[in-house]
Amino acid sequence: MDWTAYLPMLWQGAVVTMTITLAAIAIGVLLAFVFGILRVEGGPILSAIALCYTEVFRGTSLFVQLFWFYYALPLVGLSFDPITTGILVLAAHAGGYGAEIVRGALSAVSTQQLEAARALNFGRFQTLFRISLPQAVVEMMPAFGNLAIETLKLSSLLSLISIADLTFAAQSIRNITLDSASIYSITLVCYFGMSLLLMVAIRIIEHFVRRGDVFPRARHS
């Protein structure tokens, strides 16, 4: 069988998968920092709101979240196209887990340094952005790397709402060729290749963060 005829379809699916994944990761990281910081510095009300967000998205299935966003929200007047829905659901899901990563890393900053910041008359936000966050980000990187890879893998569920991603393309080709073993083996290799590219990008970012090029204050002995 000539597989080259189906390569453009697989390539287009892979591009859609990677585009959605990168967009979801970017938004998810932003949500993670917002809600993670609120868990630590938001006071009783904002901290409770952030806790509700993280527990809802960590405690429910991504499968159910996807269908709820796609089929339930239109009933109250909020309707999104499939790709926007996929990005938002993946981002919210990643943000829920990422918020716990941020909270844990911020909570791990030594109390001695926080006390020293107070002794120097640093305000709460000055302490957060000049003392806590630069050190915490270094500790977050491995966990965020794992979260990014997990987001890529979970993106395969988006084919359930007819997004023409890599999994959707593989299923379509399989229906045409009736060759499950070959097409899903190729799909597996494609996902693994994208994961490798994502891991390399994460390692590069982690390298610059640890060197202090991104957060100069994180450089400490």
C-alpha cells in the first residue's frame, strides 16, 4: 500500500495538534500563575475562588469537560467553534494542575528569606516578584515540562468533537484503508516525535531559566 498518498493528511493533522497544544500550554501557564499566586497571596476570598477552580478541573474528567464546554455552554448562549473549545478546555485543565505546581513551589521558598524581605521593608508584591517567584520558577520547570507533554497527549481527545487533528486524521485513514496496525503505529511515532520536539524546547527554556537569563534574581548560591 502506498502510504505517501496519506502523508499530507497526517501532516495537516499533526500541525493542528501542535498548534492547539502550544496555544493551550501558553494559556494554561498563564492561568496556572494567576490561580497559583492567588492560592498563596490572594487572601481568603480570592484564595477560595482559586481553590474551587483547581479542584473542579483537577477533579473532573477532561472527556466530560470537553463535552460540557462544547454541548452545554451553547444552552446558556456561549458557543465556540471546535478549535477554540479544544484550546480553552485543554488550557483550563492544564491551568488547574499548573496552579498546584505554582502554589507548591511558592510555598517551598524558605521562610528565612521571606523574613529577611520583611526586614528590608519589602511589600507583599515586591517580595513575591523579587524573592519568591524567581526561585520558585526554577523549581517549577520539570513539573511544567511534564504537564506540557501530558497536554499534548490529552489533545488526542479533541478528535471527539470533530477537530481534524492527528488522531482524527489517523481514524479517517484507517476507515479508508482498514489497516489499523499500520496507521496507528505511524500515529504513535508522530506523537512521540512531537513529544521529543516539545521536550527539547522545554529543556532549552529550563536552561535559560536556571542560568538566570529569564529571571536574573533567581541566580543565587
